[in-house]
Amino acid sequence: MASIIHTPKDIFEQDFKTAVRGYSKQEVDEFLDDVIKDYETYEALVKDLRDEVARLKAAKASDSSKSTPFQQSSSAFSQSSQSIDIPQPNSATNFDILRRLNRLEKEVFGKRILDTDL
């Protein structure tokens, strides 16, 4: 993660050398004022997000220690369903899927689908 190089105070206190054909000091100051405001906004946003992450992690830790009846029943269901042989999605080829889909369409739509293919 990249580290922050300048703080809003550093930006505020930055002093530029003047040159004969340099930039307008007033325009530079106004721009840097806007940069400082944006930087403070980003700092506040990052702080809020870090606080929210910490709060959500704490909530997740406390929720995982509590077990509701639904969670208990779903874990019991998942343990009992482990004995059922469920085919994996990668085991079927595209041709098998198309063949099954064709059979399903024939069952659902019956003769109508055969008549419209002609």
C-alpha cells in the first residue's frame, strides 16, 4: 500500500520560489487551498472506512460465535446432503446440456415446438 507523502499542513506550508515568468502566486495559492480541502476530505473518508471495516469485522466475529437455530438446521442439512451424489457442472459437455434442453422443451411444449420448427 502506498504511503501518504504530504499532509494538509505540508501542502499549506509549501513555499515556491519566484521566477520572472512564473505562475501567479494567487492562482497557485487558490489551487493549493482546493487541494488541501480535497486532501482533508479523503483523509476523513479513509478514517470513516477504516472505522466501518473494524466495526464490520467485530460484528462478524460476534455473529460467528452465536449460532441461530436456522444456522444449526442448515448445517445439519448440509451434513445429511453430503451422502447424495450431485453431478458437478463441469462433468456435462455442451452437447449433453443441449440434448437435455431439447428433451425438456419437447416435454414442456409438446407438439407445438415440433410444428414451429418446420
